[in-house]
Amino acid sequence: MITIYIAVTNQPKLVNNNYYQEGLSINERIKQDQSATKLSMQANLSFSEQTSKVNVYLIGNNKPTDTLVLSIFASGDVKQDRTYTLKPINTNLFSSALPELPKGRFYITLEPQQREWRLLGEVILPRKETLVLFSNVNSNENDGTASSPINE
């Protein structure tokens, strides 16, 4: 009985309940990635445990934006997922408070609130070095290799 109680009250949330909507939005994501490549987007992220902030320096040919959304996803544990809204300090620098920075390996998505483009990456937190997210502008179609947005 105890095992049944624990199993029922602590069900893992490994699958997104909106999987159908996620499937429908795949074309939108592909367009966002292509747009980031066309705009030569790059972002330098620095996480500071001392100041409890994340700072993002944005490089590229994008239109000025007033908000960036940084999403941090844990593989298989939605309880660790975090989303931060970054406000501009100037045209290229954005910042947000980090009330609680999760620890472990995470996937990262950075996009403007209007979702015109997105940058992807993977990181192990906490991290002292700057994380660089970039669009796939250095891909070489002839040999099948591409620059990777994964930084460690």
C-alpha cells in the first residue's frame, strides 16, 4: 500500500502534456532557426551566482527588441525548468535576476518575445565562463559538418 501511495502521489512529469501543440509548432521553430542564421545571431551569456543575475550580450543583424526570453530546460525533470525575462540595459545588453539557478545539465533557448528567431545551446550549471550561443552560420553543406551550439 505504501508503494502504491508513493507511486500515485509522486508521478514523474517526463512528458509535456501539450505534445500535440509541440508537434504543430515544429515548422515555426525551424523558421526561427533559419531566421537566426540569416541574421548571424550570437549571444554571450554570463551567469553570476554572486550578483544572482544573468547577462546576455547580443550580436547580430536583428531589429532592436525590448525583451528577451531565456528558457532553461532539464532533460526529463520539468520541476527544474526555468524561464527568465531579460530586460535591456542598452541596445545589445540584456539582464535578469536569477532568484534560483538550478544545478546540472540543461538545454537553453534564447529568443525575443516576438519569437522571430531563436538560439539554442546546452550547458552545465553553475558555470563561471561565458556561454556562447550562435546560429548555424558556419555550416558547410558540402561535408555535412556544422558548428555546434553546444558549449561546455
